[in-house]
Amino acid sequence: METPVNEDLRGRQTKDGIRIYDSSDFAGMHRAGALAARILDDIAQHVFVGQTTGEIDRLITQMVGDAGATSATIGYKGYQHASCISVNHVVCHGIPGDKKLKPGDILNIDVTVIVDGWFGDTSRMYVAGKLPRKAERLIEITHDALMIGIDAVKPGNTFGDIGYAIQSFVESHRMSVVRDFCGHGLGRVFHAPPNVLHYGRPGTGAVLEEGMFFTIEPMVNLGRPETKTLSDDWTAVTRDKSLSAQFEHSVGVTAEGAEIFTLSPGGMFHPTYSQD
């Protein structure tokens, strides 16, 4: 992920260029994260067999506007939608369109909103119809990998510790972690240092400090980790056409560990709504 030119200048930066926010800034991130999470709660009832991803995006666009917020993705590098919707073997950045969802389709919906200048970024998995067992296992492992990564967030640990926790867990279940995309810093900007890799070695990378804001968003494939980007310059798919899943939270580092800004208000972060 690249750093925008007009990065906010509040607070201080580490030697790695990572912004350190004040304790008062957590409230702004909670407001933005809560809206993004609520939109993903509210869109769940609109994911069903026969629905189009274009209609889902239209509804999300309306929800963002009704909340008095701004979509961070509409107009971003020419992108024209309020969400990315990635179905089955699409890893990320799927463009909403006219294709109808089929029974057993799994999809990731990714939304980023701007509330009072703060960015709330989150994504989660959904299913159209009955969830196939193979896909259910992929979704479970991906969800748990995210939460294991978040558990590694605490001052004094490194970003390599986060990546290692995710990678070792995923690979122990004979699945693979996508290397071509990563999490990122955010706050008053959409993308900023650091790059949050979902693989790595313990003790490597920048050291976590209280006041850092970033996303953790592992993409996990049932097959190999390699991806390719289609001719639209956005849609990334698995090269071997295996299923892919992703979950994303925005978090802040506290003295005790991680504070999640994008918790589901309705406990609907997991598609079975069994855990958050």
C-alpha cells in the first residue's frame, strides 16, 4: 500500500514513518469504525441468492450518505463504488456489477467511510444460501487468523510477530496466506505506513507503540497463495482459482494490547453470527 501525499501532520512519527496518535484520537476512530461496522451489519439481510453485487453496493452507497458520512473509495484512484465485493476466488478489490449471486457463493464486502476526517475500514465474509463445508472451514480459519493476529498486538511486540502468528496458524491448517496485499496504517488518512504483512518472522519489523492505528486484514486461500490482477486493474483473483476469504478490523495499540474500532454492533462479524 502506498502512502498518500497529503498525510495528516498531527502527532509524532517513529523512525519508520508510522504516525503515533494521541489518546484523544481514539474516539474519532471509534466513530468511523462503528459506522463502517454498522453498515456491514445492515447489509447482511441484502445478501441472498439472486442478488447482484451492484445492488448491494448501491445500498451501501445510500447507507453512507444517509449517515452523513463520505465513502473513502468513491473517486479513489478512479474507483467508482462505495465497496469492494469479492466473490469466491476473487481475493480482493472485486468491482460490484450485474452478476447475480448463486447458491453457496461466498463473498467479502469491504467498506471504508470517513467520519469527521477519520477513516473507518473493515471487511467481513458473507454467504448466499447454504454455506458449503469447504468454504465454511476456510472462513473459520481466516476469521480466527485475524483474531490471533490481533492478539499479538501489544507495545514491545513487532509487526513481524503479527505476521508470524497469522501465517503459522493458517499454514498449520494447510491453507495459504496471500503475500501480494497487506494491511496498512490509517487514521486521518486512508493508507499510511506501516505495511502490515500477514506473514513474517518473530521479532522483525517495526516495534509496536501505543497510539499506532492500522488495519489487519489477512487474505487466506484454500490453494496456493499466488494472485493475479485482471485487466480492469482492480480485481485480484487466485491464480489456481481456489476459494479465498478475508476479514479486516481497524485497531489501535493501547498500553494493554489492541483496541478494535470496527466491532460489529450486532455481533454479526462472522457469517454464522456466532462470534465477533
